Amino acid sequence: MSEEWSAPAWAVLAVLGTVAALLLLLLAALAVVVVTTRRTLARTDAESAVVLDRLLHLEQTLATRPVPEVRAEETEYLITHLGEDAPDERDADDAPPAPMLPAPVFADMVLRETAVQATTLAAGLRRALSPEVRHRIRWEMRREVKRARKQRRADLRAARRDLHARQRAAEQAA
């Protein structure tokens, strides 16, 4: 058996033409991408130059600005008693002794306080994450988004009216 291939000339030309067209299309797409990339790069370079100029201007402004004086540390006062004589005016014998708790009672109080705080936190989280609260938050967010959208549209309409009024005034003045 012989392995000869035969194809009509028009089919070979059609395939070659299609490949050439695809190659040209690919080159055109590549050219568009290169041009777009160069434009974007040029625009980015221009923007970074503007930002650099602003930064240099700010640095110069800050360099010429006088340095504020550093204030001496202010003394902070702590209220330790209220409605009594000053501690130095009282006799040491008149001072009531500080309450002393036994270690087991102190540990019990600390654990109870911690348990109360943890329970309060859990109850608050449970209430905050309840379906009703989530629904209310979702509803409020939707309402706020709608309000903001309406406000943006109203601002846009006002800006367009102002622009058209200015254009009419400029045309009438000219």
C-alpha cells in the first residue's frame, strides 16, 4: 500500500489563505495590545510625574514650615478621694484598713466576673447575628444605596442643566 495524499489545489489554497488571515488578525490584535499598553504606560508615567511634583512641593512646604515647639509633659492628676480631707491632713490612725479578701474568694469573684462578661458577649453576638437584625441591616443598606443612587442622578441632572445653561450663555455672548 502506498501512502500518497492527494488534495485538490483549491482546498490547499483555502487552508493557506485561512492560516494567513488568522496570522494577520493575530498580528493586528498584537499591534492593538502594544499600542494600548504604550498609551497606558505613557499615561501612568505622566500621572506619576504629577504625583512626584506634588510630593516634592509638599516636602518643600513642610521643610519651610517652622517646627512647632514641643510642650513640656503636662502633669496628669488622678482623683483618689472625694469629699474627704486630703490624705496628708488625716491621721494615719484614722484611715480605714483596706478590705482584704481571702484568695479563694478573690479567685471565685474573678471567675464569676469573667463568666458574666463571656455570657454577656455571647448574648450580644447572638442578638447581633440574629436573622431579624441581619434582615434589618440588609434592608437599611438597600435603602441607603437607593437613596445614594437617586442623589447621584439628581446631581448629574443638575450638573447637566448647569452645563447646558453655561453653553447657552456662551453661545449668546458670542
